[in-house]
Amino acid sequence: ALVAYWVDEPERPGQALWKARECARLLHAVDSDNASDDLAGAPLHIGIGTGDIWAARLGGKEGRWHLLFAGDAVRDATSAAGEAGAGESVQSVSALSMEQATLPRSAESVSDGRGSYDTASPDSKVQVEGLVPRIVQKWVSEGFSGWLPQMRNVTALFVQIEGLEERAPEALQRFQNLVESVQTTLRPYTNSNGVLVMDDKGLIFKLCLGLPNDSHSDDVLRAVRAGFALESELGRLGLKCSAGIATGKGICMPIGGPDRQHYVAVGRCMHLAARLMQEAEHGILCTDQVAERVRKELGTTPLQPVELKGIEGVTKPFRVQEPQYARQRQVRLFGRKAEIRLIDEHLDALLDGRGGVLRIVGDAGLGKTALVSYLKRSAGLRDIVSLEGISAS
């Protein structure tokens, strides 16, 4: 999706809305002209909103940044786009009110039918390093200005983040803390910076593994582990999230004109991950292909097949479980009722504020490790933090 904005001028109220409407009309016209081309996509869905824009440059770790646009105008426009049919433009309630009040006058003030669009001076320079994906920077520095699209195996992770509001007090600092935490959390799994956007579904973080210079044989497992790590970190920040993961073939390519370009992955798995994120409500949902690739390492639970919006056919989602639960589920104890009762009594006493020492002693092969695993699992179910140390003698 593309987000564009125009700033209204006090002396010409409503002209920004006129420019947005005219831009939408021309986009539909271009899309219609290319309808017979083999490369033409589905008709555009366009939404127009008015109001304040909240913009922030967030991050900074290792020179990596996110540009986030939010505010009433963005929320209204993305919601309107969600309501628009194929080839349609829909205006928000605020845009319709402004149109009725100002549009005739603003349209009359534009004599050439194009408006007075401001352009940056050729001498003006903006420092954008850190906002541009590293693969784009690398290829540009090596002289590859015309990148070739590539068909690659990619894995998409979409995370919906709840609990942040750009209009709240200290919003900028909270968003900055979020981005710094996300960047630190992802370092063990990927070199990608991901993308943070605000759309009709709220605040969304999107990560794609398998792009050039960031491809690994275990990208599917990395994506799931990154999802777990983000879920834990967001919880620490007092935020809730839901996530969707899908894998498959994707076309990785630059989009945009000669002056402004992004490097993106386009494919069915991207849509699947986004829809599973919406379906999840909490935790992580994945496709059957992802579940097949990670079930030896993690726990997976099949759910009822669902029909997802915009996805042809029926999807079989799986809920992915935390890694420790998958390992603990393999521990089975036989004939240890007395020991289990003793462990549970000590843990309950700890919750009541009474500490103690419990020694598990026995010859090799009698099941001491299984009892320790049960203790750790039972402690976790009681929200007791456990630490493990090993000494060799």
C-alpha cells in the first residue's frame, strides 16, 4: 500500500483535499489504461482522509530507522480504503465535511487544473541513510541501479501491536522504546529492519526473511522464534500482540521511480501472514507449511480450517506453542506420585513465602532429570522464575 499526504495552506483551505482527490482520479485512470497489460494488477482501492498527521523517525540502533505516519488523517484514509471497492475511491466522514465546506472554492483557485505543487530545491538534501534498506544501499554503491526482480523463498511475519496510541502523553518516547526493543530483539534472527506501519488494522510490524543478504536454511524456524521473542518483549513493555506467519515463493524487487524506491517482497505468503495475524486474536498462527517445518522443534496445534478474506480456498491454520512447552510435553513420569507431591508442596510453600531446599538424589538412570524437568514446568505454570546451574566434578 502507498500513503501520500498533502498539507493544507491556511490561505487556501481545502486545496490539499482537492489534490488528493485529483491524485486518486489520475491513479484510477492510469490503472484503467493498463487493464489489458499482462503486468496490470487488480483495480486500486483508494481511501481519502483529513485531519492531523503524526509523523516520527524512530529507532537509531546501528543507524537503522523507521518512518511512521499516524494520526487521524492516516487512520481515516486507511479505514476508507478498506471500505472502497475495486476501482473506487472512498472519502472519510471528515473529508466529506471539508469537501462540502471548501472544495468549490479550492477547485476554482487552481487555474491550470493541476494545482501548485511544491518541489524540493535541487540543492536541498535530506539524510536518508538508515531509512533505506541495506541491500538497496549496497547495490547502489556497487553501481547496480537497475535491480532485477528475483523469485525467492521467503517467510513473512506480521505482528499486530495493541496498547500504543500516538495521541497519548509521552507517545513519542513510548514508540521509540518500542522500536529500540524490537530492533534489539530481532538481531539474533535477521539483519532485516522490518517495516512499521499504521493502517486500518492498527499498528503493524512486518518482517520478511529470505531477502538478499539475509537468507538462511532455517528462515522458517527463525521467523517463528522471532515471533516468540517479540511477543515476550512486547509483553514486558505492557503491550499485547497477535501474529501470523506464512512461507512460500515471493517476487523480491524494487518498486518506485528513479528518485524514490523501496525493496519489497510480493507474494501469496505475505497476504496469508496478514490474514492469519487478524485471525489469531492472540499468540501466533501459521500455515500448515510452516507447521510442517518447525514441529520437530516447537509445538503445533491444528485449528479448524477457515476461509480468509482475499485468499482463495480454505486455509488450515496452526497455533504455534512456546518452545519450552513443546519440550516439556515429551516428559512423562511413571510411579513418581510421592516425588511429584513433594515437589508441588515445596512450590506451593514458596508461593506462600516459605522457602526451603529440596534435594533429588539417586543413581544414574533413575530419572532425576525427568523430576527436575517436572519441577521447572510446574514452577513456570505458577509464574515462578527458575534458574538452572550445572557443575561437573
